[in-house]
Amino acid sequence: MKTTMFMTAQPLTGAETERAGTRVLTLNPTSALPTGPNPDSSVPGETVKHILLGSPGAIRQTIHLLHSLRYSETVLWSPVLRVEEPLVITPEQGEAMSLLRKMV
């Protein structure tokens, strides 16, 4: 079990304690792992397509963040392209989509 200390003005979730005016959140990374087979889980070797939309600077920042989290290598991303016309995303038959909007 790992203990991480940080200052925050936001409410925290999880096992919290107060220590000298600093909130301490205890994280157990194995508790979030699935414990059995999941019928909705992906097929081994299946690919997921990531698309980043935003300013060039925000896109580069996100690519470097994903690299620092050891999620992806920066060299695997395409060059940042400026979108001049409306963009239409057409998924394949049976594919699904989810969108996350986050301020950086």
C-alpha cells in the first residue's frame, strides 16, 4: 500500500486522514483491478484509437503527460495537424465511442 501526501482545497475520496493540516490519501492500486473475467473486456491485441482535439500546445502537453505516465511513447503519435475544415469521424460498423473533455 502506498501513501501519498499532498495539499488540496478539493474534497478527496478514499481513505483520508489529516496530518498537521495536510490531507493524506492512502492509495491501494491493486484494489481497483478486476477480480474475474469481464464479458465486456477487450480482446487481446485489440486496438483503441485515440484522437486529441485542441490547440497545438494543449495537444503536445497531453502527449507528453501520457508519456510521463508510461501510457504511450511520444514518437508513436502523428505530427500535430491543424484542422482547417470541419472534421467528420466515421467509426467502423459495430465500433463504440466515448468522449472526455478536460481542461489542461
